[in-house]
Amino acid sequence: MIGKLQSNKAKEAVKIFDYIHSLDSQKLADILAKVEKNENKNLKYFIQVNIGNETQKAGIPIEQLDAFYNYCSKELKLNILGLMAIPPNDKNAKKYFKYLNELNKSLALSDLSMGMSEDYLGAVANEATFVRIGSSIFGSRF
């Protein structure tokens, strides 16, 4: 699952997905943990980080990341694989990819979800293990 996950859709998401790339709030984490237990599933998660501190984007603020990660992984026992971010559209995505990679390493996480069709090479250069290249495959949205 890539994209915003509303808490009222969490039950269905747990049933049909194995990975969720957009864990972005304590409320959502609490619901997912409860549904996982009820469904006897163990999904893989990426914490979405608001890497550019943009008000229009979802994600955990950087200053709250350590506490949120500890809550999700230690208290809720969610399987956190890594971090995910969509950098600001300022033509300098590489600096954000580098920073997200550093944050990921500081938490000793193994995977990174970052990069899209126009900037995936910079993401891969900064150790992305998951990239989103839909428009390169399917074409631009109208």
C-alpha cells in the first residue's frame, strides 16, 4: 500500500496488503496493530517521514521520529522495515534522500522507500530499496 491510508480503511488494508509504505500517525499505528492481531497477520511497514517539514504533506516530523519508531516497534510490535519520504519539489531531491538514509541508519533499519520516476536514480544512489516508478511504466497522469 502506497499513499495515504485513512484509519477507517485500515482493516481492509491489513487484509489485502503485505506492505504499507505510509505509516504516518499514532492513531493509525494503534489501529493497524489491533487489526493485525485480530487477523493474525504480520505486515511490513515503512514510517512516512515529512522530510521537508511541509504543511501540505503527511508524515512524522523528524523531531518525533525516534519516539514514534520506538512506540511502533517496541510497544506495538509492528514490523518496521524502514522509512519512506517524498521530498519537496525543489529539484534537489538528492539532499533529502541522503538525509533520509542517515535517519534510517540511525534507527538501524534495513530498507528505504523513496524516489519516483523523475528522481529514482538519486534515491538508488542513496540506498533506496523500494522506488515508485509508475509514470515511467504507465505514463503521466492527465
